Amino acid sequence: MPTGSSGQVRPAPTGGSSRSPPGHNDRVTSPDATDPAALRPRLPSPVQEVVDGRFERRGVRLLLKRDDLIHPELIGNKWRKLAPNLAAAVGRTVVTFGGAWSNHLRATAAAGRLLGIPTVGVVRGDELADRPLNPSLARCAADGMRLHFVDRATYRRKTEPRTLAGILRAADAEEAWLVPEGGSNAEAVRGCLALGDELRDLADVVAVACGTGGTLAGLAAGLAPGQRALGIPVLRGGFLTADVRASQQQAFGGPRGTWSLDDRFHWGGYARVPDELDGFAADFEHRHDLPIERLYVAKLLHALVTLANEGAFPRGTTIAAVITGRPFP
């Protein structure tokens, strides 16, 4: 397998090309240091009430669940989903997947650096192998993640056993602990159950932006009877209902909690931030002195303002919006 900084593209269907950061070490020298609890997360994360006329005039109260303050580098739902996976890895290399601007890849790379766990990021798009790394992938590499680029057709088939085996073989990571794209496996979903538990009886509706749906699946399971979770997908396609159900089946053996999705607020798809959405986020930042991450959090907050204006929440409703991340860089 070609490695190093040459970025040679392997054309085989299950192949790819890899870049190893300088000094990358595939062996953990002190396994006792790999416990995520050693990083001292701020849990439970704070709950902050904001006064906003767009909600007040509708008789709705808005709380922000500040998961962005859990840890300086492992932010929000990334902590909740990664911590149980890192504990389960037991010192093995961790392999995960994502696109060129993946928050999940950055969080996994940072966790690997902080805990001394080797990480490999399988990146969608072999055409990226010969280009300078963008700021997001450069951060991953600086944190010690070995980047392995695969073509897009192969990436789409990465959950097929034969294709996955080929990817891992080409990445020299056949014995690694696998974390899926976005981090949403059974361990991650169970890790997000605590998010719902922390918000029990504090709000009528708990809203979260969704990529893979794992956070919503765990959140809904942790809420009390009478509370409901609302997911705002940031990708097009309307596929998350089945994915959330499957996640709960895998994690809990069946459906848990009350939840729903509203697919209207993806703004064209992942990483799409039109000027109108960017302007909304900048205005929210100015109103409430709060940095707004654009790909997830801005879409969530815009959805809630829109839904409030539509009268979707009865007067007297308390909404908690989960702030899952901060702007990058």
C-alpha cells in the first residue's frame, strides 16, 4: 500500500491512498491513559435561557443546552458519541469515515491525540489525495490522524462487508476498532442517552440538528414521558426516519421515547450555507453573544424560529435547543 506524502491514488475498487502525519505512531504506549474520563469533561453541560422576542411573542421559552462547552476540543455530541467508542477500543487503532470537512473526523483525530490512540480517517474522494489539505483535514493530520482517501463509489459501499474489508486492508487497519461515519453506532447512541436524562423535566420539546440521527435516537430514549425530541436533518433525502429507528433497535432492542423529524430546513444539503442562513446566524450571534456553528446549529435555530412563527408550539411551551458544536476554525 502506498503511504507517505506522495498522495498516489490507488485505482482498485476497494483501494485508496494514505497520508501519514510526521511521527505518527501506531502503538499506544500507556493504555491506562486512554480512558476518556481522564479528559475531565464538563458534565452535565450547562443550560442557558435566552430571551428572544421571536419566541416571547409566541409565549414560548427558549433554553440552550450548551453541549459545545463539554470539552475545548471534543465538543458536544462528538464527546457523547466518541467517549464510549474510545473506551471500547481498548488501545486499538480507531478507524472512522467522513468527508473533507467532517466535524466527526476532526473530533476523532483530536481524541486520538489527547488520549494517545492511533486514528485513521477514511476520507470520501480520492481526487483529494493529490491536493493540498483543506483546513479541516490539515487539522486532522496535525492531530496525528492518518488519512486514507477512497473514491466516491467505493465510499458509498463502505458498509458492505467485502468493500469494507478491502478498505481496511488497503489502509493497513484490519484489526482496528471501527466507528461509522458520524459516529452513530450502538455505543454512541447509548452514550447520547445521558443527554436526554440531563434534560428530563426541563423542557417540553428538545430539538437537535441531525446528520446521521444517532444523537436524536439516544436523546429521545433518555427523555421523560411527556417530553418529545425534535430532529432537524441537515442533509437532503428524507432517509433519517428509518435510520433513527434502526439505531434505537440496535442500541436498545426497540423504539424508545417520542421523537419526530422536520426535513424542511437542510438549505440544500450538508455544508450548504446560503447567504440568508449565514445572515440569520450572524444576527443570532449579535443578539445573544453566542458563536453559531453554521452547518448544524444555525439550521436548527432557524428551524425553531420558523416553527415558532408558524405556531407549531403552543403558548407556554419550553424548548431546549442542543448546541452541538462551535464554528471552525
